[in-house]
Amino acid sequence: MRKYTKKLKISNSSDGESNSNTSDSDYMDNITTAVTKAVDECIAEYILRDFFITRREEAIKVSVQEYTDEMFYSELASDSFDEGVQYTAELFSWLFANGRSGAA
């Protein structure tokens, strides 16, 4: 699927550089297209062929959901990290400004 996400310029970057001009529905359509192409390629190359033939729609639906959940949690972690860095910088600034740097 990574091959297709690159071709469709699907990105999970927090700055939205690769998908800044796409709406949420376009973004979901691109993910669905990438997953569908990956499943079709697996079928064509006899990779889990019987499974994908019998459960194609279910596999696509679950894969899209998994991908979007992963992106959500990745963005959440990135945002939380950034907030933590900012909070820590503010805390150290306050400590130094109030003579609590710990230096003896």
C-alpha cells in the first residue's frame, strides 16, 4: 500500500504539505483507492488471493479504518510532543527567571 500512497501523494505529515489542497473526503477517497489497488495487486500476484477474493470489501474497509486510525494517533502523538516541548521550555524559563536553576 505504501507504493500507492506515494503515487497518490497521501501524507501523514503534520504540516499537510502533500495533501494541503485536498478535502477530507478527497483524502479518504485517496486512501480507499490506494488500499483497493494494493488488494487488487495482491489478488493478481496470488498473495492471500483466496482470502482477498472472498473478503475483499471487508479487507478494504478494515485497512482504511486502520490507516486513518494510525494517522490520527500519529498526529495526536506529534501534537502532544510539541506541547510537551513548549511546556518544558516555559518551565525552564520560569525556573531560571526565578533563580531556581539548581546551580549552586
